[in-house]
Amino acid sequence: MITATALTKRYGAKTAVHDLSFEVRPGQVTGFLGPNGAGKSTTMRMIVGLDRPDTGSVTVGGKPYAEHRAPLHEVGALLDAKAVHTGRTAENHLLAMAATHGIAKRRVHEVIELTGLESVARKRVGGFSLGMGQRLGIAAAMLGDPSVLILDEPVNGLDPEGVLWVRQLVRHLAGEGRTVFLSSHLMSEMAQTADHLIVLGRGEIIADAPVEEIIAAGTRQRVRVRSPHASQLAELLAAPDVVIIRSEAGLLEITGLEAAGIGDLAAANGLAIHELTPQNASLEEAYLALTADAVEYRTEAVR
Amino acid sequence: MTTATTAARPVQGGPRLPHTARLSFGGILRSEWIKLRSLRSTVWSYLIVVAISLGMAVLMSFSLANGMSGMDVSAAPPAEQTGMVLQSAVFGTYFGQLVVAVLGVLIISGEYTTGMIRSTLSAVPKRLPALAGKAVVLFVATLVVGVVTNLAAFGVAAAIFAGSGVHVSLFAENVLLVLGGAALYLALVSVFALGIGTIIRSSAGGIAAVLGILLLLPTVLGLIPAEWASDLMPYLLSSAGMTMFMTIGADPATLPGPNAWQSLLVVLAWLAVSLAGAAVLLKRRDA
């Protein structure tokens, strides 16, 4: 359980996060979503006490992180895949981390195996690819068998197999009752991994709700209709808040009406329908709709 | 890309461990010891200290023993003979201090430049025990290397002087004190540099700062033709450091400034300022 209360952090004149209050609950994967520069990493660093909030506070399991007798048992954090000395081997890095808490050597080799690093464990980290660095970061986070996991962009640089592995790992960890707090800029990844989402834009919380709710709230549902009588149907359906897009002959994309209503209307008028499909909005669309006003570095639309 | 490492693992968090392990200062010391010995730069630095000390001892011994000053060294009074052998044995400390100073800076600045500091401070979120752990491990390691090196250098020097008919025992008065004092100075300089490295957080800046304090400051002060400048000289880190072991057993009347023990206190004062600044900034700053 992570509890943030009115967290504010400024770097000079720039406010990184403003008045954040949220809870990350155990037993589920909580996604932390937001455009670049929204303040996700800053927030995560404040949770483990690397950055000090200007005002507000954050606790893990009821206490500030630094007050725990065995911090690595409480929280495992992957904040930056490069938080490792490049001149040291992966194994020595993990042994040094483990030694602070008197964690057994056996556990070090367990996490090396768990993250698939056996063949490179005795190599110096400087030569690691981004993906291997991520695996080492995850191994370090798992070292203390923590009840809370904080992972900042864990799939960054991983190959598809690695992405799948991380997804299964975090689902499994949440299934064991642990608290998993995961940031990612890959919205599609979040849709498949997270149960709950906290969406951040320009340092403030835009949304804090279960994934389905955010998707539902973020976009209006679209219905795809294929019919030989497309033109007639379109005339019948026309109404002030109904948007109909005819992308090709015989195909309508309708926003603002339920699939059932469209089907009933077509039946009542004796018009044949070949396809009637509600289109599920993607999290990507929901996210873009949510953060449209809160993007710090906007890319100009390609014309 | 190493394909061998991408084999998917059965998904598991590993067995839940019995949570008996605790963060402890003993654990932090072990951790810092693993960190110290698992970097090539550390091993190289210490090897260079050993090589320089032995090399300088050989050079110095030959030039002194072969009557550089035109005198017959075997005819010199015993105290002077001991002095010459000792001077040869610890001569390398002048250069060794620069090497251990660089090492002291790198121990912490290397963590800042690579990002390792975030791992270190996540494991030790109260922060000061991490700095203390580094200081203790660095101090002890440098002291041990210094003692062993100085004993070896003394052995080399004594052997060379023996060829010229000068025989000095390791157990002669003050010999062990001087050799140990020189090693202690090396250890203290390395910890001083650790403090500076923590304050400055960059390798280049930290190294420039400690070398500036050790080398440049005495030179600059020497160029100032004022009495206060020459009065200040014995209180500089490197001057006090040399005095604290080179003048052990010397007649106080022959010393212009503080004696060996007072100079040790001066060195400790430099250390205290550096470490206090490091502690305050480490605790206060974002990592």
C-alpha cells in the first residue's frame, strides 16, 4: 500500500508535481500513465525518498520508506535501469545490494535465474544492452522479496518476449497480494497489464480509476455497420448528436448510438444489415483524449 | 543483443522469504567492501600505491646510501642512519597521497556519474550510514595497504642500506611509528577526498579539487611573499600530513610549526570539515 498525500515538488521555477494525493492498493497492478515530463518518475523517486517533496508526504505500508527497518523488504524499486556502476559485474552489484540487508547469497542467485541473467551475471554492466539493464534492475527490485514493487518503465528496451515476461511477472506478483505500481508510456501495454490507472498530466492527477472506467469515460463508443442500403440507413439515423462517417461504399462508422438501436431501426424499416459491430475504444484513444490538454511536449500533427 | 539471456522464465516472484534480514551497519560495511573490491579502479589504485612506494624506496635508498652528499653513510650517527632509511621508506607517500585522493573521490563520484548512488540510497534511505560505511571501508583498506606497503618499502630500503654498511632495525626507536604514521596519513587523505567527492559529485571536479588542495595550495601560498602565508603553510593538509609522520621523535626546538601530534590534529580537522560538509549535503540534496 502506497499512500501519497498532497505531494508537491518543484525544481527551481518548474513545478514537477502539484498536490498529488493517491493510493496504490495491494493485490492489483496499478498503472501510472502520463506524457513525458508529467512527473511520473519524480513521484516514484519521492516514494523511496530519493527526492524530497517540497510539501506533502508519502508512506509505504503506513510509514515513510526510510523509517522501515528493512527497506528492501518493503519496497523493490526499478527507477532507472542505469542505477548500476558500469564497472561492476551484475552479480557483484546484486551481492553488494543484498549485503546491506544481510540477504543470503542464495537469493541473489535466485533473482539472477528469475530474470534470465545467468549467462551475463559475471560480465560488467557497462556492456549490457538496455534490455539486460532492465532485467538487472528488476532482479535488484526483487532481491528483498518486497511487498511493494515500483517499476518505472520496466519494459523499455525489452524485446517482445521480455515484454510478455514482465507482464506475466507483475500480474503474478499482484496475484500474490503484493502492491505493484508500474509506469509506462505504452498505453496498449497498460491495457493488458494494469487493473487500475492513475493518469498524470502536467504534474496533476487527471484520472484515478479502474482501467475499464477510464476507457469507457474517455471515448464514446463507435458502431460499425455494413449494409447494402447504407445511404438510406444513414438518412434514417441522422440526428443532432450522431456522427456518421462513410469510409467506403456500404460501410458506416456511427458514433452516438447504441448498436441495438441501430439494428432495431434497420429492422423496422426492412433494411438488411450485413455487419453490426460495436468498436471497443482502445486505452490509447482514451488516454489521448484525457491528456490532450496536458501534454508538455506536443508533436505537431503531421499533415 | 545477447539472445542467450532472453529465455523466458517460469513466472514467479520466487519463494516468499522469511523476513529475518534487516538493514544493519555491519551489512552496509560488507556491502561497501564488496563494492570496493569489485571495481578495477580500486585494485589498480592500490597496486599503483604499492609500486610507487617500492620504486621510490629503491631510488631514494640507492642515492642516499651511495653517499649522494659525499659523506660516508656508515659513519653517520645511528639516529641519522635511521632517519635516512625511514626517509627512503616513506618517500613514496608524497605520490601515494595523490593516488589515494583520486581513489577517494572516485569511490563516490563514480556512483553519481553512473547512477549507482540511487541504488545505494534506496538500500540505505537514511543515507548517512552509507557515507559512514564507505568512509570506514576506505579508511581500513587504505590503512592496511599503506602499512603493508611501508613495511615492504622499509625492508627494501634497509636491504639496500645494508650494502653500504648501515644497519637499521624495524624495531629501532620510532621506526614503526613513522611507517604507521605515513600509512595513517594515506588513509586519512583518502577519506578526506571521499568527503570532497560527495560534496562535488563529479569525478573531474572532485579530483581537481583534492589535487588543488594537496598540490596547488602549498605552491600558491609559497608564492605569496607575506609572513601570514608562510605562517599558514604548516596548517595546509599536505604539509601537516608530512609533518605528522616525518617529525616523529624530532626535537621540538628544531620544528618551526606544530609538532607531529599537533599536525595529526590539523589533518583530522581538514577531514572533519570535508566529512561534515559531505554529510549535510548528502542528507539534504535530492539523489
